Amino acid sequence: MKRISKVVSALIVGLLFVSMLSIGCTKHPNAEQLQALEEQKNAALAAEKTLEQKRREKSQLERELSDKKAELQKAKDELAAVKQRLGQ
């Protein structure tokens, strides 16, 4: 999760750096620069959306893992009880 956050942060910083370099020294950006900025903004938004989706997916998988661990422990407890009743 930290790795994904670092990747997204690096991507955003990199895109902003590139956009700053492409702007140059003029006061007003030209159409090409505005388009590049818009593309970078869309890429950053898509990366953030992917990150949020991955966080939700991780949370869901952690819940499923917890449920499976509880189910396994219940089965182990039941097996121990059966062995005890059988006198083993």
C-alpha cells in the first residue's frame, strides 16, 4: 500500500515537474501546454482513482482473510473436541 502511494505521489510530482518545464517563461500558456496540463491532470486523477480502488480491494481481502482464519480456528476447535470425545 505504501508502495502504491509512493508511485502515485512520484507520478503526480513528475507530471507537475514536466508541466512546469513545458510552460517556459511566458506569462500565458499556449494551447499545447494547456492540453498537456489537462492530460497530466487526468492521469493524476486516474492514478488516484486506481489507488482508492486498490485500497478498497485490500480492505475487502483482509476481511475475507480474517473470516477464513476464524473459520479455520473453529474447525480446529471442533476437531479437538471430537478427538477428546473419542478419547484420543
